[in-house]
Amino acid sequence: MATVLELPTHRRTERQRPSPAAKAARIVWCLSGLNLALVVAVLLLIFVVSESWWVAAAISYLPRSPWMLPAIALGIAACWFHRPSAWVNVIAIGLVAGPIMELRLPGVLNAPGQALAAPGRETLRVVSCNIQSYKPNFAEVMQEVSAAHPDVVVFQEAFGEHRLLQDFFPDWHKLHVSTYWVGSRYPVRLLAECPSQVFDRVSGIMVEVDAPGGTVVLANVHQMTARRGLQAIHKGSVLRGEAGEDVDSFRELRAFEATEIRRTIEQHRGDRPLIVAGDFNSPTSSSVFHETWGDLQSAFDIAGWGYGYTSPCKSHRYWPPNLPWARIDHILCSPHWTVASCQVGRGNGSDHRLIAAELRR
């Protein structure tokens, strides 16, 4: 009878063990899949859950580009150990760089609305900026405003007067109420202030502008920052389970303030064309923003190019200076208007960058 030779058991076991390269490939593949799932979850938290949950609210207001870093690192690792995983990370990078960071490319990645109006119609160029008490360099802000060739300019946090307002707009119609400044080539009249009971402040003003095509109602607004509520999130509040209650409570106050502003606007507007511009302190993806202003057209979402981030420009402990990460300043308009163009400034003369839009009707 023939004898069957068998290899020692320990030698068979060694041959079945995966190589270090195979182990690395498996790890890269698994981590890439998990990271893609995380990116999709972040996308849903920002645009579906939004500020209805404090975790999603925090993600919405934090810088969004860092969500790209794990995919970049895993993509590099995939080139060495498991090339099919590279495509998973390319998808993750695309989701972050595109929808999560709210990239706008007219005709590709933009919000629905009325854009690219036909030439020959009445044009109104509007510029808005939170000028932060004219600091740190109001002259730089004014140079950018002038370059936009505006017909109407609205400023927030205009504490007191500044000589450059007269120097740049010597023959304009001007109105300065509380911390809100409005300048116009055309006659302008105050309609109403927008008082906020919950924060005991003036949250905006409304004016009439006698534009060539007819009277326009314009609101210059500055809503309460979400930052004060998000500051309640720290290690202690999370461990005690109080973070969510504090953030949610402050969100309700902000939502009520937005409702107060919109109610005042509708009480005085009638059926006239409307423009609402200013510092909303929330991105258009915010549920608080959408509930109050979602029926109006966002000029940058419709006709802007790029990310259009407007704030913050000042230095932060964990973020480079002069590199804003949030688009919280907006120019909104009623369906009476079409949006021909919209741009965001590049200077750092204020903590906010200006936003300029060309509207037609």
C-alpha cells in the first residue's frame, strides 16, 4: 500500500496565514468603507437632521473641509496596498468637497431659482456686509464695495459714523438706524424697525427704495449668532447630558427671532418686490433658516461660483486666519427677481466678507 505523506500541521498553518500586505489591504478596504459611511452620515446630519439635534447643529457650524482628511490619507494608503479602495475614497472626497462644503456651480451644483435674466431689464446691484464696528480695516471694505458698482449698500454692526461713508457716497441717499446703515442711489425711506423680544434688540430695519422700475422693499437684518448656544457644548455638559438641552433651547430662541423679523417684514411689505440682505448667522442648509426664509431665493445658491464663505475672517485657535469656513451672510429676494450674478468678497477688512448680487426684474 502506498504511503501518503502529510506535511506537518504547523507548516500548513503558516501557509494559510495572510501576508502583511494582504492584512494591510483588508484594513485599508474596511476603513475606506467605514469612512464613506461616516461621510454619508455627516451629509444627512447637515441637510436632513440639521439643527433639530444638537450634534448635527455642531457639525453644521464647524469647518467642513476636515472631513476630507481621512479620505485623503486612506486614498494614499490605497495606492500602495489596495487600489480598488482608492475609488471609495475618491467618492468620499467628492461628497465632502461638493455637497457637504456646499460648492456652487451654476447649472451643475446650484439651488433652483430664477437665474440669468434676459438683458435690458431693470438691474439692481446690492451689496451687504457686517462691518464689525469698522474694524480692522474699513478702507479695504469700502474699496471692495466700490469695485462692485452697487446701487444699494447695506451694512450691519455700523456702530457710530465713519468719515468714509460720506467720502464714498457723497451724493447718495443714506439712512442710519441703530447699528444698520443703508445707502442708495435712489430715494430711501424707513418703513419699520424689526424688534426682537427674545433678545431685547433691534434685529433689522426695513426701508423702501424708489428704484427706477418701481418701489422695492428692502430689509437689512442681523440675526443672533448660533455660537452662543454651541458654546454650551463642552466635556462637562456632554457628560452630564445637558449639552443637548442648552443648544436646543437657544435654537428655539433664534428660530423665534427669525419669525419675529419675517412677521414684521410681511406686515409692511404688501405685494411689492422684496430683498432681504444681511448677516443671518446661519447657512442656508440650516433648518432654522429654511423654516423662515426658505420661500425666498438665495442669490449665491442660485448664481454663485465656488463656496462663497463669508465668515469668520479673524484668527481662531485651531484654524488659520483669514480663511472663512461658513457662508452665513446672504442676499435673498422674492420671485419678482431673477439673479444675474452673485459674488463674495476676498478682503479681510472685516470679520465678514461682503456679498454682492445683481438682481433683475
